[in-house]
Amino acid sequence: MEGFVVKISILRDLCVGTAACLDLAPETYELDGEGKAVMSNKFDLSKATEEQKQKALEGAKACPTKAIIVTDDDGKQIWPES
């Protein structure tokens, strides 16, 4: 069973700008001026509901290059699976 999502990191070098994350979680992710995924300024993970966190995780899982790293409350990487 996965823990609670507490940290999301985007590996810019791996992002190819497909926007798959944005399609599933538009309140979490956006593309910057270079077409790379970044966290939306409107999204505050510390105040997110469990539903919003689940959407953020789904967006991460949609990334074809696995450029989005999700960590749980125990510091364990939950996506991509290791």
C-alpha cells in the first residue's frame, strides 16, 4: 500500500514535454517557456486533498520518460517504482 504523497520532483533533463502529466493533473503541472513540465504555482502539495494528491500521482505515472519522482511520507520513492 502506498503512503501519502508528500514530495514531487521533476527531472528536467528527462522531460520531453509531452504534457501527459498536465492532461491528467492540470492543477498540479504546467509547461514552462521551454515546454518542460514544472509544478504549477497554484498547487500547494501541503494543502492538497487526498484526491488532488492522487491526481498528481496519476499525472506522474503518465509521464513516458518517468521524469516525475513522487516520494511518500516515509521518504520512500513511490513513483517510478524502484
